[in-house]
Amino acid sequence: MKEERKIDFKRHTSPPVSRMYLLKVVFYVLMLGVLSYFLFKPSSKKQRIKPEEIKEISNIQIGQ
């Protein structure tokens, strides 16, 4: 009888990470999403710049 070779797939996997590491990754992804949302969202309160109105001052004399 011939022995079957067993393949060790666990040898090729990455070691498990801690929950704190996963929480940090999720936190950074969320922060990146929030920042990109605020940077790229269209501003709803766009203010139009009005040309300055020229006001006329009357009944004033400058100099003598």
C-alpha cells in the first residue's frame, strides 16, 4: 500500500491578527470615507458674489 501525501494548506496562510488591529483598520477606512465625502460633496450653500453696489453720497462738501 502506498501512503497518501497530505498537503498542508495552513503553511501558506497568513497568521491570525488581533481584534485591535482589525478595529484600527476599520476605523481608518471609515475616517478616510468621511473625509473624502466632505471633500468631494457638492456644496449646498454656494453664495453668489454680487458686484458691489455704488452708493452715492449727496449733500456733502469735501474741502473748502
